[in-house]
Amino acid sequence: MKKVYYLKTCSTCSRILKELNLSSEFILQDIKSEEITVAQLEQMKALAGSYEALFSKRSKLYKEMDLKSQELTERDFKHYILEHYTFLSRPVIIVDDQIFIGNSKKTVEAVKAAVS
């Protein structure tokens, strides 16, 4: 499976998608207009190893809700990601059995290597 979970309104996601120039084999899912399902999140967790790896601590809501001062469990990370799309670190790119999370240069380069 080749899939990208991204936010259409995020300029960073748009820039990365443009830079990667992914083939039409990839399914693009705008997580704001098409919410992540429990099954999709569980599949991502299986590839990533934890819900925390998928969780964005840079989210505006993370700061507003003062989650930094709380001891969050895997269950909490899952709950927050399913509750609001901004908690998913993005983009999340799945290439067969590999998952690439976030927008760092290193991650984008790894995606390029995986799809070439």
C-alpha cells in the first residue's frame, strides 16, 4: 500500500508533496476533510511502533491544553490523535511496510530513497 496522510491547508505538507512528486499509485488522504479511522491509526501504529511516534508535540492544541505538563500514555496519544487531526504529526507516508512520519529533511530524503 502506498498512502499519504496530510493536511491540504498545510504549506509544509504541500511543499513536501510537490518535492516528492509521488506517482498516481499513492492514495492521498486529507485528514481534515476525511478523518482518520481507528483501523487506519492502528495500522500506522503497527508500522511506527507506538502512538507517541505519530503524535505531534508541536501542535497548537498541545500547548493550549497544557498536555506537556501531563504524563500521557499510549492510550492518551491514540485518543488525542483520533479526537483532533492536528495531533497527528504530518505528513505520514506509507510505502508498503515502511512508514515515514513528519517533515524533517531526513524523513523526506528517506521517502525519496524508498520510492525511487
